[in-house]
Amino acid sequence: MAVYSCSKEKLYMRLVVSFILLVYSDKSDIGGADGYQLCDKGTVYSARAYRIPECSRAGAGTPLVQILSLSDGERITSIIPVSEFEGDQYLMMLTMKGYIKKVSLNYFSSIRSTGIIAIQLVPGDELKWVRRCTNDDYVAMASHNGMVILSPCGNIRALGRNTRGGVAMRLKQGDKMASMDLIPASLGKMLEKGSESQHTHGRGSTGPWLLFISESGYGKRVPLASFRMSRLNRVGLKGYKFSLEDRLAAVFVVGFSVGEDGESDEQVVLVSQSGTVNRIKVRDISIQSRFARGVILMRLEHAGKIQSASLISETEKKTEELQEAAA
């Protein structure tokens, strides 16, 4: 797992053992894998993972400017570990203004040191989310106003690098995209058949779910079956009912890692603007309908708003425990 942070003065990448395992999990030769960094200006860079010095969890890490030829003002949006290039693999990209694009991973098999264009951006737009997918997967997108669209990746036409992409969601005035996550192909049949009337919202309802987190510290889980499949360039379905001053901070697909009781084994880490960190078990977050406001996950008071949210799976938790035991 790669964790990065940005500031005006420095851009650091912290590398932990789990990132090495993730990159080379299917490779016996660790020199063959690349890490692909996509910046908010639509450029993709490539770096051999072995060039990044290994360090401890507490280490500051290596400045990315020592590894990549970043231009002034560029910020890293996503880091995609790649061990090999397969014909059925794609990069799904979503911009802040709601443009979505699917590009074959093979287009990035050879990248010059100064990077190559991955997507053309309209003035004022930024590339915010990038995920690796196949045509059998599904993409979930949400806007700041709580509108949600779920769509099969196979219905999104693959394009070349020097294109803008299509409209993912019809955004209302003042609205922007807030998050994007992928739903594995194994859940496809359930999503195609799911409907609001077929699913309950109580504690006994089964996953997976969409986990919504608002900027004011509220959150909830909504069963994926509550959302029907939709084409792109639509308004979407209401997924969250906000107060006047609140809006969506993040959305995650949860419930893939479950315990014996059928509940989620994942955790979510919330960070406020003041630097306060809170770690919450996903199973403790209430399951509600699409129109509910949710429950308080983090009392912010003078801490501002939720700055970022990260999902931790059971596999990552076990890796973290092993690292702490070895320290």
C-alpha cells in the first residue's frame, strides 16, 4: 500500500513493506514491476519500484521529485502498481467536473521520463481518481451533493490517450464529483437484479454496501442492491440526504471482507482538517436507506471538516500487525 501526502514545499511518498508485496505478488523478479503515478494535470509517469528506497512506517520517505520529472504545480492523484500488462486491463479515470474515460493499460507499457498525456482536461478541471479495472467490473461514482451512478465498465467505450472522455454524470450547478470506487465482477449478478424494494436496511441486511462519509463527520452504509444500474450522462440516484451546509467527502464499496457473522471486517480512517485522526470499524456504522442522513462518525467541533478518508481491508490490517510485531 502506498501512502502519499502533498504540500506546497514537499511531496513525499512513504513506502512500506505491504506496497512491495502488492507490486510483486505475482512476480518472482522484483525488478520487473512498475509503479504508475498519475497527476492532476492528466499526465502519467512511470518508475521502477526498486528505485524507491525501502523505509520504515515512521520514516518520512523519499521526495517524489527525486524519482519523477514532475512539472511545477503537478500533484500526484493516484499510484497504480503494475506487475504485467494484460490485454483485458484498463485504467478508469474520473475528473472533478465529471468526465470519465477508460484507457487500455497497454497504452502505458512504454513511458518516457517526462511522462505522457493520459487524458485531455477542459480548463479548470483536474484528474482526481484512477482505478485499474476489467470490462466485467462495475464503477460507482458519487457527487458532492450525494448523487450516485453505478455502471458496468464494459458499457464504457475504451478511448485513446489524447481524448477527454465522456460525461459521467449530469452535475447540477455548483456540484462536483466527490468519489469513485470499483465493484468487482463477482457481484455483477446481484447488482443487475437488485432494486430498492427487494432490500432491507436494518442491521440484518447483507452486504456489500456503499459507505458514505460526509464532510461534517456523518456516515452510513447503504446496500448496493438499493442502486440500480444506470447509463452514463444521467443525473443519478440520490444516495445521501444532507443538511444545508454539508456535502459528501468520500464513498467506498465495503463488505468484501466479512467475518463469521457476515459483517464487514474493514475499517475506515478519517482525518480532519486540523489533523485529528479517527479509526472506525465499518461493522459499527449504521445501515440505512438512501434518503437517511446517517450517524455521527467523528465529532469535529473546532476541527473543521473531514479532509480525507481511507479504507483498510482485513488483509492490510494483518500486514500492519505483522509489521508492528517485527518492529
